[in-house]
Amino acid sequence: MHEPLVVAERPAWVRYSPLGAQHRTWSSVAVSVYDAETETVYRVHGSIGSLRGGPMAAEKLIAIACSLFLGESECAQP
């Protein structure tokens, strides 16, 4: 699954395999964030096994990507 989102006020996308009947345990999770000011794309990758899979894995990588721009407390989801 590919989803667009905003990370630290920057356009981004996340790719992961959602839990369910068609979940792929071997797939990776990826978050890409575009910083227009520097014209740079930051990519963070992880494996499902190391991140415990599904949307939870995506949330962890989104937090890591956010920490590239902001502090941990600023990246906490409400």
C-alpha cells in the first residue's frame, strides 16, 4: 500500500503491507519525505520483521523520518 502524507510539514509518502489476508511478511516499509527548501528527498527503510509489521511499522518509520527535521517531542502524534 502507498499512502501520501505530510511529515514535519513536508510532502511525503509511506509504503507498507497492511495486516490482513494479503499481508506480505517479507515486504519492507519505506517512508520518503521531500524537503523543497533543500530539494532533497529523505528515505527511511525498514523490514517488517524488525518493526513488527503493518501500520505500526509505518508509524515507527514516520517518527524516524520526522526526527530528521524536528525533535522527538515535536514528532509525537496527537
